[in-house]
Amino acid sequence: MISKEFSRGFLVLMACFAAPAFSQTREASSSGELLDRVAATVNEGVVLSSELDEQMLVITDRLRSQNQQLPPQSVLRQQVLDRLVLQELQMQRANRAGIKVSDETLNNALRDVASQNKIALADLPAALASQGIDYASYREGIRKELAMQILRQRDVIGRINVSPREIDQFLERQKKMPSESNEYDVSHILIAVPQAATPEELDNATKKADEVYKRAAAGEDFSQLAVSFSNAQTALEGGRLGRRKGSELPTFLAEVISGMKAGDVTKPLRTPSGFHIVKLNEVRGNAQVIVNQVHARHILIKPNELQDDATVQQKLLAIRDRIVNKGENFTAVASVVSEDPGSSAEGGDLGWAGPGTFVPEFEKQLAQLQPDEISQPFRTQFGWHIIQLLGRRQFDTTDDVRRQRAFAALRESKADEETELWLRRLRDEAYVEYKL
């Protein structure tokens, strides 16, 4: 069966874009043709009743398959419609920004879907058809999801700033925070508060958050409460944020989570986007990961109009002979002849590097060398190289790696909140009229 979700990072593949079906809300014109009713006007665009009906079916089936009690149809219908409105707003913005998803990118995404479901890409249309999903509509749905992902990367993720001071403070706080070696399965409910909320709106949101918290704390199904009340984009997934390492949790959550046990629910937490009620579902410990690293230096010479591959190869053979048999210093030679702008000033030194740092041909050569051994000349996409392996080590963490992880974690922790604020702004600035 085709999975309905991507892994985190590829966002949710909600079957939101399954083949549209003719619904009972379509009306017949005087000529007998079916006309689709408008569920909502969104700026210059619309959300059709057929889209809403189709998504109601998809979401209802998914919630039932997860054994979740369904909220009243009117509540679920409004949640689904709100999501479709936000998707329409994002697609309008993506179109204005000229964001296009190429067929190659789309095919790679579909290949990933097929791979996750352990089938060939060529078998994907038949697998979808067996579930009543039209392949052409499915493709266009994935194209939309990719476009929205690119838009969020541009408008949200790419604009998140992480300062060196924040990284320093993060590393200091880590000692008191959820462990980076643990994974936390978290769900949350957002009771949104408008950016320019009136005292009455704020009071209503506060009361609603308190009521939802009390029901959750009393043992009512958290997923059901999220579907019924949450304004977050994860509402129709039962509020699930998925498994995250301690450093990947939203900033406002981290300190709270560290003092929670599985099954605990937080009191409402106030952030700029509203009130959050959070449940810790599970904590899973991870074994420490040790990385095998290599330290190497190289000399790179690139073929050009004046020297072809054979000439460059011979030149590197002569250089290797000077170093190996005549005692010339590798660092000194590399500083003079290497055409790698990133390492020639350092005598060709590439520093310590882990798996995946270099192109496959380069890593293959490194794997065959003993410490201090110099390779024969070989070709990569960058030109011709000789490498000297300086050493190998098993590596846990260094300050540099911790800072890189801290940067990624801080940006990730800001992403959820910034995305919610961005979506609220899109909604607040748009003209939306519900027709149902």
C-alpha cells in the first residue's frame, strides 16, 4: 500500500492531492453539465467544493484507519477548508514568485515515494490506481507540495537568522536541556491568537486553551482534541510533530520537555503565534554515533586547451616521483602547483573529513591508501589528483561540529513557530470569503 506521508524534511505527503472526485455538491446547469460550487474565494482564486469533499474523504479515512474518534463533521469540514485555503494562498504566492518545479525534480520525488514503498517508479501508477488514485492528479499534487516547500524555504527558513551569540548560549543551555542523544515523540495543539488581537479575542483564546488543556490533562484523546481545536498545520495529523532530537525541538518547548515524562501534558504555553498545549508521547534513547574520519592532502591540476588529460596525468606522475623518490615536500609543492583554490594555500591540506565529504572517486582512492602513502594520479569531475593520506581516526564530537549542529538545531527550532507566523500573515493579508 502506498504510504501517505513523506519523512520529515519532505513534509507531509497528505493524500491532499488525490484525484478529484465528482461530489454531491456539484450542481447541474441548464444544459445538463455538472458545475462545481465554490467553497471559498481566496484572493483571485477559489477552493472548490469538490476539492473540499475529496479531502474530507481522505482525512476521514485516515483518521478512522488510526482509530481516532471523528469530531463533528462541521468542525472537521472547517479544519479541512482552512487548510485548503492556506494551500491556495501559498500556491498563489509561489506563482507570483515564479517558483517552478521541473519534471526532473518531480520525477526524483516520485522515485523517492516509490522507493519508500519498495516498488519501482514504473509500477507507481498501477499501485496508486489500485487505491483509486489518479496518477496524473497525484503527480500534480506532489508538484504543488514541492512548490510550497521551496516557497517556505525561501520565505521562512532562508530568512531565519542565527547569531554566534545564540549558538554560544545554546551550547551553554544544552547541559540543562533535553538530551541530543534522545528522540522525543511530541504532539501539540495551537490555539492561535491574531497578531493584533483585541482584549476580547485574547481572553477568548485564553479560555479556550485552558479548556482544551483541562480536557487533555483529564485523559481525553489528545489527537482528537488536536483535530477538533488546533489551528496548527499538524491539526489533521492529530497534532503530531513526529520524533525529534532534543536539539530539534521548538525553542519554547525545550526547557519544558526536559522535565516531562511520557504521557505528560503541559499547561498552555504563550508564544507570538498563540497558546500551545503539548503532550510528550514517548522518549527514545539513541546510541552515540562514532564517525570514521580521514585526514588527507592533495594536489589538483585541471586539463585545459593547452594540456589534455594525458599531459596532466604525466605531470602529476612526475610530481609524485619528486615527492616520493627525491624527497620534495608535499606541502611546498602543493602550494605552488595545486589548482584547488580551497586548499592550495594550506599546502593541499583538506583537514579531517567524514564519509560523504568528497566525491565517490576521491573517497575510493582514500580508502585504498595507508597512512603517509601517496596515490597514483586519478580523475574526478574537478580534474586530476594525487592524494596523500595523513591519518585516520574515530571521531565523536568537536567544538566545530557541535557549533554546526547547534546552528542547524536553532534554525530548526525556530522554523515551526516562524512558519505558523508566516501562514497567519498570509491569511490575515488575504481576502477570504467562505461560501458554505
